[in-house]
Amino acid sequence: MSTVARAGHNSVESIIKSSRTSAKTANAKTATKLLVAMTGKASPAKAAEGDGPVFAYIASLPQPQRDIAERIDGLAAEQISDLRRAVKWGMAYYGVGGGWCFSSGAFVGHVKLMFIRGTELEPEPPVTPVGMGKSARGVELASVDDLDVRLAASWMRQAAAMPFFGGKKR
């Protein structure tokens, strides 16, 4: 075989090998995207109690979810004295005493603000989340502008008066 023929042969092999590698990489990227799309969560945060883990969770979020989560966290701190924070199930949880009141979870394209005893709030939040229990209700926010601050503050205060998971009623 001539040098030109070998060079051509090697080039074809290189192209085939390169396209196989690209296909594997593309498949790996697709698999990663599918997993994110399946879970929908914007952060892989691990469970931990306290302000620090929640602040780290929020800081890890992409935009615009970070801005939304920061606004929700700030509003919670304004509305509820003795606010407790934790990261549970990859979301920020907020509570008082020994109970939890609501959560803020970042997902692909939005943030969910969910109230654990949402069916007991006035007015009842419109979204019924999948997998959070029969009484959970909330809102899905695609931007900070979607947050009705007055209404969310009211829901937060109501939820703090009736925490869930063994919490004492205020």
C-alpha cells in the first residue's frame, strides 16, 4: 500500500474513530440531560439542617432560580421570627419550633414554593404538587416578578401558625 493510500486509510479510520467517540460523548451528554430533565431539580443539594446549608443551596442555583429562591428566603426571614432552615430532598425547607411549614425547590425553568398544609391556607394556593402529599399546595415561579409578595407573605405567616411534622402550633 502506498504512503498516500495508508494516509487516506488512517484518515478514514481516524474519522470513524472520532465519530464513534463523538457519538459516545453525545450519548453521555444526552443521558445526563435526560436525568436532569427526569428529576427536574436544579441542584443536587444534600440534606442538612441550618442556615448555612440553605444559603449554599441557594448560591448553587442557576439564574433565574437563584434570584427567586433568594427573594423567597428573604421574605421568609422578614415574616417569621425564629425561622428554622434546612435542606431536605434537594430543596430548602422552612419551619418554626419542631415543625416544617413550607419549602422552596428549584427545578428546571422555575421554583416551586410549596406549603405543606396548603389546603388550610386562605386563599388556597393553586398548584397541587406531585409527590408532596394530599394537603400540599403552592405556586410555580418562573421569575421574581411572578412572586406575589403580599400573598406569599400571608401564606408564610399562616403556615408558621400551623407547622407540620410534630411542630407546635403558635
